[in-house]
Amino acid sequence: MLHSRPPGAVAVLLFLLSYNGPSAFSPDALRRSHSSSSSLPSLTSVMAVDHSKFRTCHQTSFCRRHRHGKSKTLYDYRVVADTVAFHPDAANAAAESIHVDEAAHKPAGGGGILSSISRRIMGHSTAASSSSSSGEHTAIRVPPPVLTATLRNAAPFTSTDLTAQVYGSCHEGDETLKLAVTLLESGVARITVSEGGETLARTPRWTADAFVLNADEMTAASKVDLYTLNEDVMRAVDVEEPSDAKQTIAALVSRAHRAMVSATVDADNFLVLRYGREEQQYTLMIQINPFGVYFFRDDGNTPPLIVAGSSGLTHFEVRRRRECGTDAADDKKNVQKTAEKRKLAEDDTDAEDDQQQQRHGGKEIVGYWEDGLAIYADGTREEKITSTEEEEQQDEQDIDKGEGREERRLDEEPYDTEGMWEEKFSTHTDSKPNGPMSVGMEIVFPQSAHLFGLPEHASSAQLKTTTGTDGHHYYKEPYRLYNLDVFEYELDETMALYGHVPLVVSQSATMGTAGAFWFNPTETFVDVQEVEGVDDTIESRTHFMSESGVIDLFLLPGPDPQALYGQYARLTGRMPLPPMFSLGYHQCRWNYRDEADVYFVHSKFEELDYPYDVLWLDIEHTDGKRYFTWDKKLFPKPEEMQKKLAADGRRMVTIIDPHIKTDNSYYIHKEASALGLYIKDKNGDKDYEGWCWPGSSSYLDFTTEKVRNWWADQFQYAKYKGSTPTLFTWNDMNEPSVFNGPEVSMQKDLLNLNKIEHREWHNLYGMLFHRSTSEGLIKRNPGANIRPFVLSRSFFAGSQRYGAIWTGDNAAKWSHLEIATPMLLGLNIGAISFSGADVGGFFGDTDAELMTRWMQAGAYQPFFRGHAHHDAKRREPWMFGDETMVRLRRAAMARYALLPYWYTVFWNAGVTGMPVMRTMWMQYPNIPELYSVDNQFLIGSDLLVRPVTSAGATASEIKFPLSDCWYDVDNMQRIPMTGNHDSAATKVLKSDIDKIPVYQRGGSIIPRKLRLRRSSYLMTNDPYTLYIALDDSLKAEGTLYMDDETTFDHEKKGDYAVAKFSSDWGAASTAIQNSVQIGSEYAVNAKNKPARMVERIIVMGVPNKGPRSIELISSQTSGAVPMEFQFDSLSKVLVIRKPGVSALDDWTLKIHT
């Protein structure tokens, strides 16, 4: 969020007028002092992102150390053959426990609906044991590994040798690691590498299985066969050589060499695991020396889908002692060393404080802005230091571009050891008490030139190269995955943003769809490279480098997008069905000033018959940024306000952030402090304090179950005074954002309540906050039976289980409208489907044309919200004049008409895992020319949308897959095209200011509701209109999902129905039919037939003759009932009016031609 900055004299005057002690200089006081005065001119500062506040790879020791293979010679991993253990009966045995920091959330009260919902909807495991606040490791059930072994680093000079030489630290023997392979019934293979050896790994590294993995659906492969010719392995596992082992392994090695991978030719250097079902087999081939993994889909003589670790870039910095000679039995000496370390830490803090004083010229700091710049007591603020041209040139030289110099560096430059044990950035120092702990691996996708994923970045949906020979790459910096509040982010960048999913998906015409999920929540950099493969193919390579954690790699075999996203849903959880209202339009602003403002905005929407569902309140609604409170002067009657809006079918949302104002009179802070729920400093002694909207703030430890439960309890109506069942929640600033912290976040060496460093769980923090809030909204209602709605800015893999995500603080610029589609497609590639970009752009002012185009685009985003900064001009739909208001309303009406379709697509996403907003290749994986297209998309499988993103546009270029035909949704006419069915046709079509380019797929049936209402609630019992678009075979089919749109009864009671419509005009007996599946015989809502009537059926692409007569045949009628209809032979459109059928009945319309 950006603030306007008054010039010197005005700022001082405003500070004097509002001064009530240091707390008056919080961002709250500053903003209120000038934003509440209408006499002041708008003084919005316009800035680009301050790159100096965010680290590059070159400024990050672990990335700098391992990028471009600089550390390659320190690591040479080999499987110790006689340590291999094969567990063929593991799948049939009771699931074993693997150690993690904390079990999955176990809802208060044990069983009941909340427990059931947590398991089914939110992905919580029934097998999780309760967590302990003592820091002991607890367990979660997952399938046990089918194979385990020891890896040994056989490099003559290792990383521990290097640190012993440079730092004088202790060399404690061989670097050994533990390898575990788990194979799942879905075809997914899990390769885990963790620390081994009693001296180096005194305790297991912290892992996040319990927070991310969907244990309930991770079923082990039922049958696994082992093939090997290695005698040591055969002795270790006590098996004889299979009769076909030589032939099998030789064939696999031959297939591996068809890709540019470094597989050896010695057949006894491999062990092979084959598993799967009769219809689809998979093979994981492990190379023993050097260690590498080759993953095959057994569907022909193709190269491996994925190759991992074969290029010598695997690294695992095992833990080591920096100091030698520690005598564990000498307690006095240990106590003394601890005291000395603490004193050194305090000295470091004092030194940093001195440095800060010098930086600020001795001025008293009373706060910080979101950009990290200080606010001084005299009313001024710290000026941004701009780089000189010489400094910028030096920075450019410092950036490590690769560009073919890797080998020279390895030969001529010493190993990079700076920052291993302590690292500084800007004025902040990371103490790194555990030393270097980085892990990394190269993951290769043979015969693939198209990689996608790694959201969130303000860049194209397809990943672009970050490294390559002779400077042939697009970006200089690798993709960075580290959740950050990036102030005014720039476009076409690999910089980290608010959330991340470490999933890469490959799409190839020859190899199909495959994916790699790098399960590591620590800071991660990813290089992307393309190299020439055999037979003029392209091979895509990724190099993952993480600061800490373990190597935990999931390989997803596909073979197509539908299969891959089903596999990923079983792995990280499914998106629950959101309440219907959340799919409508949301109106937000920072901030609606008071209750009168809220009532005015609401009444204006009513007056104009403009549909909207939710009105939002930003941080100004609180009492001094104390969340769960209201400003009593501005919002004296919040319950009455919510009830008045609810009477018109509207909900409200208030913002609740994770930073808690450090005010002992604030009940949330007082209770959290007393219970010890806050994150601690690096010594674990004091509650951490940082600066955010309220001023000095503390941060709750959401990695701990008792904290999450406590937070969820705060949403009880008796505690959150002024809240009602129609009030929902917005979680912002949850990266977490700390204005005076390194990179506007928390220091990495802070500790959670279990003494685990922040660096280990940083990327999980926003998701866990989101999760706890969502659980709180469920628990607050009797029976825990009302679906929650929570919007979050930060996320990680698995966030799809907890609510919606938006792309953060965008700008009112055409370029930001243009990038919105690729960014949202990137989120959907990462299975974050319920996502959107703020309509109109958050920063700056928008004009009528830009607002129109943004509303048109937003109407086809999964999450549809208009939002604006407080310094932006008011931009409610009526602010641009009547002509523009009508256009904006038309776009919103298109959204509301399609709500039955949206709701069905969201339901399908939860069932199948397929994203709601799909790239073209997700639906058409056999048309390579569509792979790179990211300026158009599909909603579900049946609507193609091409947003208009440039000023003055009157036409748009659209690529249509020719395997289907397409109809313009406005005139219902088929788009004329010719060509090969396995290709796409590019058409330039009209898209003036009144046109939203949207097209329905031939062969689909889409339900709509056409009666104009002002909210989704008022549409609940409205009848449907079915739009049937016939394909080339004159057939079509579609689905309509129905439930009460609000509760969990569809899960708890099976109270839902699925109508399956079909139409066939090519058969001897032409018909339109409906077949209904009811979830349960006890369903109530699903049997309310009068509320699910079909009032109209429209058929597009009808053959020239048209029908002579149409008759209804149904169990609800006695005999055939003639139907009224209209047919236009020129447009080929048939309209059947008032057929008198319910979507909850089986029926047939017989059409006589």
C-alpha cells in the first residue's frame, strides 16, 4: 500500500496537529492526518519498486555459492549399494510415521462436523497425532518408503572440508545422507534426501509434511517390483536376479540416452522400481554411481519424463560445528559458551543500532512506512537513497549472469565461502547459528521446450530462461521463491512476490504432461535453461537451490493435464467449494470512511440495479489498527450495518492482519502475551516486535497448533464484538510484512515456539494464518456448518484449501491489466484457482476506458473484486458517467448470468483438481502452437475469453483450437474457420468498447440465469436458461451442479444434485435430455424441484431444416407434451420457451425434423 507524502511544512504542521506522543507517528496517524482533510490536494508519490531493499541471487550467499555449478566439485553422491533396503510389503503394512515438527491440525472438540470438514474439505489428516508445545517431534501418517539407502559424498574435497579449512570448523567424518523412495498409487514418485550419520545429524531437520501434504489421499502403490544386476544390492535386499532384469534395464538405459542425460552404460549401475496399474505402468530408475533418478512413463520407447540429479548439481550442505573442542559433558563450559554467544549477539545488536543512528543522523525514529523508510519525530521521513550511475554499473557487473563462464569460474575462482556463518544485507545481520544448510538439485525435462509454474511472478505464464551459454537467456536473475511484500512491484521480473508454489509443469507434444513439485518452504531460487537435445529437440532444465530444509521431490507423471492435476490434488489437497456469494462482485476501497459512506455506496448500487455481493472495509474501520475492533466514532453500530446490508442479500468483509499492536490495553495483545503465543527473538527469550500498520507490533506463531486454535477462537461472535454471520475476512500483510525488517519481513533467525528458525517456515506463514482464519469462520457457527470465505495475499502449495488469493497491489495501468491474465494463469498452474487481480488497479487513477476493460476482464476472473488506494479518485461504477456505468454493469451482469456455470466449474475443480481458469494447453495439450499463449484462457472447458488490454482497441487477435468449433456468446453465431483439427486458427475479430471477446465451445451446454438481480442471494430460486452449442457431429453435453450454495450439507448430508444434459441432432431420433444424480436419498435442497426450473433452452448451430415439432417426455407428465419454440434458419438458432421442466428431473425433449 502506498501513502501520499505531504511536503515538508505541511507534514510538520500535520504532525503537530496530531501529535499525542510517539504512537501518533504510526502509519495510521500519518495517513489519517492528511487523508481525512478534503482541503489538502492529492499528493500521491509515484515510485517504482526499490530494488535495493530486495536481495538478488548474487547478494544471497547460498545462491551465489551454488549457481552455475560453482560448488559442483564439492559434491559427488553415490548410493552405498550394501545399504539398500527394499520394502515390497510396505503398501500393505500399517502406515509408518515420519518425523516432522508438528502434526496436522486437530480441530477442537475432536469429532463432529468440524473434524469431518477439516479432513474432507481442508485436507487434514485423521491420523495426525496432537502436537506438543514442548518442541518434540510428532508424527503424521504417510505411505512408508518402498526403498531406502545411504548416499555418500565421494568428492575428494567436500563442503565440510572447505569450511574446516576456511573457518577452522570441525570436520566430523564422511558426508552421508539418507535416501528414501515412496511410490504412490496415483503414479507419483517421492524422492527424499535427508541428513544421515550420527555425528553430523544430531536431530532431524524440520519438515512441513503436516502442514502441506494431503495424507488422506496419499495411497501407496499396491505392487512394486525391483530389478537390479548389482550384486551388492541383491545381497542387501536378499533377492535373486529377475529373469528379465538385463533386458529391462538395458532398454531403460537406451531410452535414457535418447535424452541428453549422463546415464552410464553399465547395467549393474542401476536399480529399477516398476509399479502402477495394468492400464498404466511407471518406472523409477536409480543410478548408483553417480546418484541420479530417471522417471519413465511406460507408454512406448520414449525418453524419461524427468531426470533428477544426474548432472552433478545435487548439493546438500550437512550441518557442522563451527567451533571445535566442545565437551558435551562439561556443563559449566557449555553454559559459559552460551553466555558468550549471547553477549556476542547483544554486541552485534548494539553495533547495528549504532549503524542505524549514523544512517538517520541521530533523529528519533517513531515509525516506518511500508517501503521500509523511517518516520522521524520532527515530521520528516527518511529519503530514499538513489544509486549513482557508477554504483548501478558496478551492480550490473556484480550480477552473476552465467553466460558460458561457468567452467572458467570453477577453474580460476576460489570457492565462495562468504556468508556461510553470518550474512549481512543492508543494515540487517543474519546470525545463521546453524551455518550453511542449503540443498539443491537439477531437474531435467527431456524433449520439452515449454515449462510453466513457479507462481507468483509478474511475468509470462511460460517460464523463460534465466541462464544459458553465450548470454542466450531472457532473464539475468533466477526465479525467486520467498514470500515478500514488494512495494509497487514491477512487471516482467523474476523477483519474489507475495506467495509461491514450487511446482513446475512440463507440456510437450511428444512427452505429454509431467510435473515436479519441489517440496521445500525455505527461500528458493530456480534457474531455467534450454539446451539442444538429440534429433533437434529441446531439453528444458531447472536448477532448484534452497536455503535449508531437505531434498523432497515429487515427480508427477501425467500423462495429460487432467491426470497431472488429479495427482497434485491428491498430494496437496483439494479446493473446497466456496459459498456462491463469493463468486459475485466484491466492492472494496481503502477505505470506506464510515457507516454513512457504506450506506451511500450500497444504496447507489441498489438504485442503479448494479449487481454486487460484498462490501469491504480496510484497516481504517478498526480502533487504531487493533484487529477485531471497530472505530466507535466511524462505525458505532456495526451489527446493525451488517444486518441492513444482509436484508438486501449482501455480505461484508473486514480486514484482519497477523501483526498485533503491542498495547497492553488491547485485549488480543494482552491475552496473546500472557499465553506466550508470539514469535520470539533469535535467542528465544523475548517476544519479537516489528513495525507495521499499528506501529510496534508482535507476530503470532501460526506454526504452532495452540496458537492457531486460539486465533480461530477469536472469531467467536462473543469475542469479535460487532461481527455477525454475514461478516467474512480479508487476510493481508501475511508474508509476513514487517516495515523495518530485512526485505520488509522478519529476520530469518527468529524462533517459533518450538525453537525452529523463521528461515525454515517463512513461506508457510501466510498459508497457516489463512488456514487458521478459515477454521475460525467455520467454528464460530453452531454445528460448524457455514462455509467460510477468506481472502489472503500470501500463499504456498496447499493454500487452495483455505480460500481466495489476489495478486496484491497492482496499478491502474494498461500494462498491469495486460499482466493480470498471465499472473492468474500462473496461479492456476499452481492449483491456486480461486484467484483474481484487483479491478481498476490498486495504485493510481483509472480513466473510463481502462476501467471498462478491467471490469470486462475481471468479470471472467475466478475472484472478482474492485479495489483502490485511498489516494486514488473514487471509482465506483457510477463515477465515470452514465454511458460507462452501463458498460460496467453489462460486464457485471454477464458475470452474474454465468454464476451457475462458475459454480459448476468450481465444484469440478474440487472433484478433479483441474484449475478453474485454464491455459489453452490444459484443454488442448496436443496443439503445440497454443502452449505459449497467455493472453487468452478458458473458464472450465467451455468458455474461451480474450481480455482486451490495450487502449483504443477495436479488434482482437484470438487463437481458436480447431479440434472444436466456437460460437460468439453475444450473437450465438459460429466463428467460420478451416484447418487441421490438431492445429489452431488465428482470427482478428471485433472487440470495440462494448464487446467482451468470449466464445462458447461447440459440443458444450452452459447453464445461465438471465433475470437481472442485485445479488446472487436474490437469484437463488431463479430459473435456468440452457445454452446448447452443437459441435461438428451435432452433439453437445454439459453439467450443472446444485446445492444450497451456503452450508456444508453437500458434504455432511449429501444434499446436492448433478444434472447432466446432452443433445444429439445427428441420431435417427433427435433429442435433448437430462439425467440427474442426487447425492443422498435424505437430501432436502436437492429435491426442491420448483427452485430449479428451466425456463428456456437455446440451441446454436441447428441444421438448416430445423424442427417440425418438439415433445416433452418425462415421468412428471402423462404422455408427450408439445413444446412451443422459435427457429431462425438464418442464424441457425432454436429457442424453446417455458419447457416446464426442472433440472432436478430426468426428462427428454424429442425433436422431430
